[in-house]
Amino acid sequence: MTVPESAATKKTREPADRQRPDSDAAASSSTAGVLRGLPPIEVPIPLTVRIPSFETKSALMGLNYTTYNIKVDDFGRPHSVNRRFDDFVKFHDHISSLPYHRREGGRRESEGLDQQPAAATLGSIRSPSGDPLIPALPPKQMFGSTLPAVVEERRPALELILHRATRRAEVLYFDTTDALWRLLELPPGCAAVCRFLTPSGQRSCQCMQDLSGLLDPGKEKEQYRLKHEAVLKCVLNVVDSEARGMISLPPAAFASVMDVLHFIVSDGSPERRHGSSKDPREMFVSEGGILTLLRVLAREGTADATANGDVVVLPRGKRTTPAAATDNNTATVRIDQVKRVLNGLIQASGEAFSTLLLHTLQAHDGIAVISEELLPVSKIHLHDTIAKLLWLSFDDDVQGCLLGHPRGLDLLGSLFASPFPSTRVICGLILATLASAERLDDVTLLSKIDSGLWQLLTTELLPSESLSSSARVPGAMLSSLTRTPGCLARVAQCLGGASSQTVKGFACWVLSGSSSSLRPDTQLSKTIVGAAEGLILQSKDLDPTINGLVAQLLLRFRKDGMRTLRSTPGECVAVDESLRSALHDHIVARRARNGQDAEQQESYLSSLVTECDARRDAVNKAVVPAEMN
């Protein structure tokens, strides 16, 4: 799914006085860019400074001076800069004069600090123990300032000043002069991320947009900071607060956090682990990211069925009216942005996505959350997404997790009873897989699965071929269900001997609609054709509807140029005769439902009959046709 680039990633930075309000008396509405309802979390700022060494140099006229070597750990990357004592004096004077701000959110710094005057400066504040928040600067000396003993005494004091400065929101967020970043020669990207990590920054919509601004072309060298664990936790906290209704992000800010999340989970650069011991995708999942996004989908839009059965997504509390058209578009865009993040996670993870979803189901009790909290919300985009996540990850471990959970089968039952046909198709594949793998030993349950699949086929899917295309299950969706080798292999497994006729017919219907996923030259396609030909040779024992579905699948491969896999002329003719008979019955049944497309089917049938006659003549003359060799 492709989502247009958000306006947030293109927006230039606003003036500093608009970005970082100077006091808590700033505007509190989301329009003003401050999310008052957000409970910020405290995370360590991944910026550390040390002054491990110094160097005495000679200046003009034989005068000496000392430079202090500042070592910076910038989100896991080393950086160094040399500064003279006068540079520290200017910096200390500046930050000492900054207005003091009480700490927001999380644990308070101390009880005594909250009793300070509102107009106090950072340099005037002391803790209850009497220690200043910003330590005093070592005294200047007219003579002997380059002596090793003097310099060594200054070095730890200067280091402590820098350490305290990199922990204060007054310096990181509220200071509009960027004094710290200029002193340490750190780029704007570092400043943008550090500002966002402060409690005030987490509430600032502008900081969110500045964060996504690092995704602009030409800023690739700055982007590694976005994949740090601290950034991920703060971004997910914003999204979780949105999902729980504590805040309402403006469209630009919502797009920004989704852009950042998409980058975190989908980026495959070799430096993805820089600054953290964990893979970003693993961190996202371990923090409950999948369930958080599903909760956002549960809030966005409502499902409304029109007269012809189509499902339309409407914004919360709105109806489809001209006045609501803009809101409707906004809700749809937000849904697409969330799905884009999930798609990025799935595509970047590949077959490993099964492990990630398994962690969500086990560590976060995902089955109970989905069953009790999410599925009761009847929205097509939510139901489809949940079903797809399960299907795309439905390996043996995920199957075992579902079957071993007290609510696992209830979850599948709820999905199969969804009011949305597309969700029922996806869940039908899940149930068909369990049945064909012989993981269900309850005869009554197996009978119910067969009955449900049969009803889905005969009352909805096959009759829908005569309806308008808007009422059908989209072929693109069917193709997406067989996009990976694992998914395609699971569908092919449903054609095996342990499966019931209904399961086999349902699998044939899915494979017939998945035209973009099957190539005739693959071994898996040959396996599918071999199984389908085995079924068509038993056509007398198959229900006519199932027989027609098998014939459709074989016809699809014939159109792609794939010939029969039978080894003898007699078997080839037998397959052709059975296929012709099944197609004839299928066309008769289809004509009864819909007269359209019958002419095209009959034209192909006529050519197939001619081909069968040629084969029969060849067998009678004991001559093997060239294409069978």
C-alpha cells in the first residue's frame, strides 16, 4: 500500500519561539501544537559527554592556552570537539540565565524544587541538599591557567556542567539559541531528536513534525537516531495515547509519527542496530506496537453497510454527507497510514514475521486483547487486518499458540462470523489449513468448518460472480494472501488427501483468483496442478460445484501455457476429457447464475474439445503428440 508523502515531511521548521513555548502557560489546544492530555514518559537522553583529556597549545607571541577534548556519544556514535575555557564560561553564563521549568511528567526531581519562584533561573536553583542544578564554574585565573594541576582540577567540573546541561529540558527544549548544539558541534538532527525526547517535546506537534523531517532526502546520515529504543518508546507512547482517546493528534502530527514508525520497522540498512543492542522491529513488537496500531484502527472510522452490501468507512460519529466529505477523507488517510506501517513491518520481516506476531500473541496476551477488545468493534478495515496478520504468520508455532489458548478457537469463530465477506474468506483459509493439517480432532468442529466453507462458497462467493465488481472479493486481496511461499504452500496443502472436498474446492477458488501469485514454472505450481489433476480424474466422486472449481483452477494454468503433468498419452486424454466434462457442467451452472462471460468460456471449451479429439486420434494411431515428449 502506498501512502502519499505527508505534509509533515515537507514542512519547514517554524520560528523557535513558536516551536518551544517558554512556559506552561502556553496554549494548550492541539491546534496550538501542545497535547496537554499526553502523559509523557521519562527516557534517558542518548547523549553523553566526557572530557577525558586536554591539550596545551602555543599561540602568538609565545602565549599558551589549553583546549579540553570533549568526547560525545551521539546516540551510539562517537564525536569529539575541542573547546577552550572561555567557551565554557560563555555557555555556563547562558544556561544559568535560562528560566527554570518544573519537571513535567514522570517522577519529580525533588519536592523542594517545586517550591521555587516562578521567575527563578536555572542557575539559581538548588536541590534540598543544597547542590546547584548547574554546578558553579571553576574560578578564572590570570596566571597559571595552563598548569596541569589547574587544568586537571577544572576538567571534572566542566564535565559535570555538560552532563547536567544534557539532562535539562531548559537547555534541550526551551532554549531557542541552540547553545548546547553549537558548543558540541552537533547537527540539527541530534537537536530535533533530543528535543522530542523531553516531556515537553513529546507533547509538541511541531517536535513530531521535526522528527519526521529527518526522513527528507539528503538527511540519511541523521536517520540512525530514529531507530534508538528511546525514540521508539516515546513515539509508541504518543500513538498509544491516541489509540486510547487521551489525545487527538492533528493530521500533520499523526502523519509524522506514522512516517517515523514506518521507517523504524521497514528500514533495512546495515546500521539498523546502531545505538541499541536490539533489532528495531523486535523492539517495536516487544513494546506492543502491533496491538497499539490495531487499537488505532479500532478508533478510526465506523463501518456502515450500504443498500448493495458494500462497506464504507466513515469518520467517528459522522454520516456520509457532503459536509463530512473532508472528515471522511481524513479518516481514510489515517487508516491507510496505519496499514502502511504494518505492511512495512510484514514486508521487511519476511518469513520472520511469524515469530514477531507469535511474541505479540504470547507476551502481550494478544489473543485475549483481539477477542475481547478489538473484534467487537465491527469495522471492515480492522477485521480484515487482524485476519491477514494471523494468516500471513500462520506457521506451526502460531497454529499451536492459537489452539493452545482458551480463547483461540473463539477468536477464529468470531472472525469467521464477521459481517465482512473478505474477513470470512481469510479466516476460511486459516480454518482450512488447520483441518488439512489434521490439527483438529473434533469431528463436530470439522463438520462445522465444512458447513461454513460450503455456505460461504455457494451463497456468497460463487453467486457474487454475477454481481458488480464492487460487491466481489477483490482479486488483489486473494493475490496478497498467497504472496509469500509459506502462504502459498499452506493453500496448496489444502488440496492434499487429508482435506475434505469442501476444503479442496475452497482452496481451488482462492488459487484461481490469485493470478499474480502463481507462475507455471515453479515446483509449487506443478504440485498444485498435479493435485488438481488427481481430483479431476475423480470427478465422478466430487460434488459438481467442487468439480467446477477444480476445473477452473486447471483452466487457469492451461491459459498460462502449462500442460498436463501426466506421463502417458492415455492419462493425458483422461485428464482432458474430465476437464472438458467439468467445464461443461460449470458453464451450465454459471449460465444459470449469469449469462455474462459464458460466450468466452464456450469459445475456449470448443478449442479444448478440438485438442482432446486430436489427442484421441493420436492415441488411436499410437503416436505421441510432440508436446507430450
